[in-house]
Amino acid sequence: MHEFNRASQRLAKLDELDAALINRLQDELPLLPRPFAAIAAELGCSEYMVIARLQRLLAQGTLTRFGPLFQIERGGGLFVLAAMQVPEPRFDAVADLVNALPEVAHNYRREHALNMWFVIAVETPAQADSVCARIEALTGCAVLAFPKEREFFVGLRLTAQATLACGVDHDLDESP
């Protein structure tokens, strides 16, 4: 769930099916009883293979999150963009503390005085201050909070490319 992890600092080893799956999952997920079966048919593999590869990509840290994007405010919640100035020698330790919190997502390192930026997602606006205070207590670093004022749709899509021959190093069978 967190973009800042040491595994993401290396080039992921993807075969053609991994890359095709990642690229396909950035589009809409079919609203069907078995959406992965529909995706498997598009990609020319089994539903089991799609699910197994997705689980592997998440487990190894190639993908850090897979799930829907909600307009949390419609349900009474709140997204808060937050930033901290973290001393460089403590950066990894602080990132681990921050990333361990279930309310935190999208943690990024930046080349700036405010060198750690992350998103806090909470069920109620009152919880945002509590999460920021907990992070400050855990890390000893001040949290600057920037609650979302307007929604912007950026439409970011990152194209994955294969770096391996298909099926190499994966040990995935076609059946459960």
C-alpha cells in the first residue's frame, strides 16, 4: 500500500504476461461476478493465473496497492496530503513507522526540505488530527497537513514493459 519501500527502488522483473496484466489492471475492472475471468480471457490465460500473478506482484512489492479509488468524502471521510521534514539519517526508520499505520498511503520521498510526503485517509474528518498527532508522537517530526479542497483527475497511467521471457522465475501453475 505504500509507494516508499526498498523493493520499489530496483527494476521489477516482469515477463510479458505480468506487464500485460499490470497495464490492463490500470483500466476499468469489469463489473461482473468474475472480473478476473474476463481479464484472463482478454489476456489469453486462466482466471487462476491472473489471480496468482496479481498476488505475487503484490507480495513481492512490484505492485504496492490494488483496489478501487473512492471519493471518500461522499462517505463522510477525508483525504489529507501530509508532509514532514525528516533528518536523512532517520528517513528509512521514520518511513517504516509511518507506513505501518493503516491510514497512510502513497508515501513518497522528495528532494526538498519537506522530504517525506504521504496521504492520510480517514473515515471522519475528526480522525485526521488524531492520525497526524500519532505520527508526530511516533517519529518526533512535525506533520504539516493539507486537507483536500478540490478534486482533480490526473489520469496517470504508467506503462509496464517486460524485462524477462514469459514465465521465467515465477513457478505458477495454470491450476489451483
